[in-house]
Amino acid sequence: MFNRRVGHEVEGQHSYPERVVTRPPAGTIPDAPGSYQFKDVDGRVIYVGKAKSLRSRLSNYFQNPANMHIRTAQMVATAETVEWIQVRNDVEALMLEYNLIKEHRPRFNVRLIDDKSYPYLAVTVGEEWPRPRVMRGKKRKGTRYFGPYGHAYAIRETLDQLLRTFPVRSCTDAKFGRHEKLGKPCLLFHIEKCSGPCVGEVDAQTYRGYVDDLCQFLEGDTDPVIEKLESEMLESAEELEFEKAARLRDRIATVRKAVEKQQMVAERTEDIDVIGIAEDDLEASIFIFHVRKGRVTGRKSLIMDLVESLDERELVDKVLEGVYDEEPIMGMPHQVLVAKDPTDPDLYAEWLGLLRGSKVEIRVPQRGDKVDLLAMVTRNAEEEFNRHRLKRASDHNSRARALNELQEWLGLPESPLRIECYDMSHLSGSDYVGSMVVVEDGLSARREYRRFKIKTVDQNDDFAAMEEVLNRRLKNYLVERAKPVAERGKFQYPPQLLVVDGGKGQLSVAVRVLEELGLFDEIPVCSLAKQFEEVYLPYQSEPIRIPRQSEALYLLQRIRDESHRFAISYHRQLRDKRMTKSVIDDIPGLGPTRKKRLLKELGGITKVKRAELSDLQELSWLPDAVALAVYNKTHGL
């Protein structure tokens, strides 16, 4: 049981709840593997973990919260009690942890968000007359699955190519029964895309052979299928059944065409899952290639909500647990490729081996084709992540929800249709710049972006730089609004929400500027701390923690990241310009054309620096006054 007491805050620092933690009595926590559960004051499970040694792991939570990661400290601050369940070994601890997470869905555990219902090509092998069909959702008994596919139409195109070679029925049970009663087959029989089981045109054994061949082909084992068709074609030709041989030839061509669509990426004997991961502070994108018999037979992407602190290897742990929470529809591979080892490779290999019923290897490829394969899958994860974020940004309903949620969470008088965000960038105090990015109706308004070159700050002082930028922008607004409407310029519109990148210190600067200009009651302001994704409001000691899956937080994060990118790009532009600036730049009368000609005739900037005044004055095209200015500049006069 935790005994809590409220802590104090220090200006400019992160506040942690101080607590006197009453540890369970000595010796009561077993030095054995198991799973532990933190519960809140209402008895709800808020976090589930696993450990090789419960005693060692739980001791990490009974320490000064300032030494913990902020997310761990938040969990501990919310918890009231901790309980544990001892098991026999590490694998049982892993399985128990997952089952408890699945049952309780704790708020501080990462969550895998499968927001897509992927279509599979399913063959109903448990039926009397099996058929291939498009299926989504949970796995059904008596059905074999192949895929997943990106779109249902891809499945139908594949089937359309294969039904002439494997003439199994693709009709519904109702249609099958109707033609069975009529005693007449449908059109598919007449165009040789069905063997006609509804009217007895094929016996059960032959039909089952078609089904088995289709499943073998879809698994990626294509060579035996092609060899069988070629053998039948040659046999028909030898028996002078040329029409049948021609049909078999066409079927072979169709099968080869379908094989070409299955990308060969590994040895023909290999069954591999390749997992690529891309992440940011809030989410991770997981992309999976299912490789069977060396061919890519399915692809899938998932999004993971990162509500707890994870390093790269711990993230791989959670991805493996989420992807293989139960035996995948495609079956377990004998090898899983990842970019980083899990925290305990042997433990996770043993666990996956239990699911498969035989050994499973977890590998980080170091050389060869598998390195390239993993890189390709990782690129897919990155692209899918970009699409995921862009979709949220461009979807009108998401944008409307984001603005409405911001109004509610920040207590704004209206939805902030115009949001401005400010950020600073510099290198050791040099080339100090500020950026202003604008979002209107939830979309970036690039025409409204502004860049500021800091004029009054000559050292590393983000607060002073922020104050200068806000003063320049808001004073311009006051000037513009005093003008007639027709004469107003680029700063005529005020923000309905002003966001500064940073914590309480940056917010204090923004509040001071608004108050000095008499705009505090007119323009709402907040700050967003990047490290912890917390929103600070004026004169409130505690930050607002907007739910991590809310559209409002996505919008704030996006505008904050955009302002950071915009500031850095301007900073780099100025730095590059400064580093390439010549000593003869900015000389009155020496424009680009004369400068280019001067460098060419004298042989470079070094020769210009060494030139005497008389040498410069001898150039007939260079005025004497400009020649003197060049000489004085290059000789420091």
C-alpha cells in the first residue's frame, strides 16, 4: 500500500509528487518470476508488468520519483496498491502478463491499435464443397487463411486468375443450393471457372484435389503445382488431346502470371515474418511482411499507442507480444526478423516456439539480402506512419473534433480556428531565429508562416528571443488593426490560440508580453512541453494532460513539430549563408556581376586580398571609388 503526500513545485522545473512509500514487509515479495499489477484507489488495474525476480523489479518503484521516467512517476503517483502473482518460469510470467493486459486494458500499458479490418483470402476447407472467399475479422474454425491483402479487390483479381487452373466453386451457399435443385450449373461452369460440384460434374476426391492444389499454391509452394500442370499437358499432347493440352498450357501461363505477383524475397524453404518499426513520442508504426516458402504472401500494418516509457529493445518486446498474442492467421514462422533484439531474446524465442510447436528464431540481420529486406519493410512502416498522420491531419471530421476538443480542454471561449505556434532555433547563441507557423481550420496555412531573425539577443537566451519575437508580431498586429480594413497588411489577424514550444518558462514570457500589450484577455495562450507532451496554461501550477488518443493532442503536436522544423530550416539557411559569405560581400558598388568578374580576372578571392590598390584601379571597368572600397575592405582599413 502506498502512502501519498502532495509535493511542491520549483519554477522552471518539472514537478514530481513526493511520497513516502511504505514497502511491503521484508521477505513478502518473492525472489521469483511472476507478474505484478498496480491498482488505483478504486481498485482498477492501471499497469501490469512481468519480472524474472518480482523482488528486484518492484524495488525499482520504491524510490524517489524524481529518479524515474516521468511516465513511470505518473503511474506510481496514480497507484494506491501493488499486487503480484508468482509463476514457475519466465515464459509463464510473459504469458500471464499478456493475459492480464488483455483482460484489464491498463491505462499505463502500451496498446496495439489495429484500426483496419484486413481482408484475407479464406478457403472453407471444413465444408463438404470448400470454396475460396474474402473474409475479415476473427479466425473461424475449419477455414484456412491466406494474406492479409491491402484491398479486397486484390483478392478477387487473384481468384479470377486462378479459378481456371483450380476450378473450385466461388458461389455462395444459397446460390449453390439453388443450382443444385435446378440441376443446371451457373455461367462459371460454362467458362471453365468452376468444376460444377452442384450438378455432380466432379467427384468429391477430384474436387478436394483442386482445393489442396489451390491452398498449396497460395502458401507459396508453386513449383509442384506448375510441374503437375506441365506433366498433364505433355501427357495430353502425347495422347493427341490437343485441345486439352492447349487449355492446360493457358492455365500454366495464368499460374506463372500469378506467381510473378508474389514477390520472391528469400530462399524457397524459408518461412519468415519481417517486422519494421517507425516511431515518434506518441505512437509507433509496425509493418509486417509474411514470407512463406520465400514469397511475400501477406502484409499488414499496425499502430501502437506508446503510453509508457520504452527504449528500442523494450519496444520490440511489446511489438512481439502484440503481434503474436495468439497464433497468427498465417501461422507461426520459423524465423522473425527485427531491427533490434528484444530485452531477453531467449525468453521470447522460447515463447514463440511454444506457440508454433517447434523452434522459432529471432534474428537481427547483419549482412546480405535479409538486411535489405528488413530495410524495405522499415521504409514501409515509415511511409504507413506518414499516411496515418496525414490522414488524421486532412480528415475534416478529425480536424473538427480536434478544434472542439481543444476548446473544451483549454477552456477557450470558441473553437480556435486560427492557431499560431512559435519556436526558437540557434547554435550556441549564433544565427538566432524564430518561427511562426499558422494553422487555420485545422490545416497548415503556409502563406501565413513568418520567420524572425533575432536582433536584440546575442547569447543563448531562449526566453529573451521568444519575448522579442512575440513583441514584434503582436505590436504589428496592434498597428495593423488601427488602420482601415483596406490598408491592413500581413499581421492583421490575431490568433485565437497562441502556442509556444516549451514549458512554464516560455509560457511566462508569452503571458508577460500579452499583459504588457493589453492583449491577455483577448488572445488565449498555452505552452506544449515536447518531452512529456503536457500543456501548461497561465497561472495554473499543474499541466493539463490531454488524452493521448485525442485529436486535440495530435493537432498540438503537429503544429509544434512544424514550428520546430520551420525554425531549424531558417537557422540552417542563415548559417550556410554566413559560412559561405565572402570578404568582398556587401561592398557598395560591387554587385554580383562586378564581383564575379573581379574574381575571374584576378584569379580568386586570395588574389583579390593580395592585390594592391593600383592593381584594382587598372581595371577599366571598375570605378576608382569601388576599387578603393574593395582595397579598404580586404585590408581591414
